[in-house]
Amino acid sequence: MTGAQLAIADDGLPRCGWVGTDAEYRRYHDEEWGRPLRSDRLLFEKLCLEGFQAGLSWITILRRRPAFRAAFFDFDVDRVAAMGEEDVARLVTDASIIRHRGKIEATIGNARVTRDLGESLATLIWSFAPEPRAARLTGLGDIPAVTPESTALSRELRARGYRFVGPTTVYALMQSAGLVDDHVVGCHRAGAVAARSGSGSGYS
């Protein structure tokens, strides 16, 4: 993430600089990013969307999220796991989502892995949550792209059969789902939600 350390919009609230002036980014930053997410379905959705984001901007995914939800049955694991080649062929022509065959096939494959996981996806993911930082990060340049925990979680997910779950993608998931709190000093959301507490769903 790049940009000024803080962004101040017309509402006067300071936010992490990556938000800029985009209204949807502002809503996402305020209502979702960094809030603890412990729902298996919602974590599966985030995992899939982070995979689709690879190589693209996150705002591209946010703006298409309603279409992704429609295409993948609101990320119901069993329904996505039941999708087949006809569904893949249909989705690679669907301009409302990201038409990347590998990522579409990975989403279906990841649903099958999740269905057969034998444990809660949330429990697995949260078992790699780091301890809270001793001090809040002061600037965007201090935010890591990869951490030992994201590398370890990536390795575990890949061992289970998940795809498009590299360490950078996984760290973005950890940020989004509240396993870490990377709101920088001065952001009005900094410290508003403890990364290791609560059971908030993050979004509906």
C-alpha cells in the first residue's frame, strides 16, 4: 500500500493513507479492514477474494464483490464445491467478475478443500494469529507485506491443498480479517478493535 501516511476526507476523520478519497475504500477501511472475522463462510469468501486480487488493486475486487457473491452462491462452501466445468466455462465469460480460469478453478478447489477440512477454517486460520504488536506502526512504509506468521499459514494452507494462498496474499487476509491491526498511528480506527478479541462477522 502506498500514499500519504494519513488521508483526511471531507468528513474530517484521519484514515490510513491508502484509503485516499475513494468512498468505497473509506467504507471498507472503517467498517471491515482489521475487524476480527471468525465466520467460516466469510473467511472463505475473503480467502477467495484475496486470491482473485493477486496482481490487481483491491478496489477492483471490492467493486465487483456483489458480482462475485452472485457468481459463487454467496460463497456457500458446499454449493461452490459442487460447481463443475460447465460453471467454469460460464464464469470465464462473465465480465462482471475477474475472468481468470486459474483463479475460478482455484476457488472451486478451495471450496472442496474447506468442505473436507475436518475442522473449522476459522480455527485453522486464527491459530496463526500473532501476538499484538508492542507498538502501533507509525507509517505505511512500516507495514510488512509478509510476516513469519503469514508464511507459516501460507505453507499450512498449501499443504492442505489450497491454491492462490501465497504469503503476501495470506498477510492481506490477516490484515483484512483482523488477525493483525495495521491501522497506523493517527488513524481514527487505530486501536478501535482488539485484533485478538471479539467474534464480529466483519460484514454481511
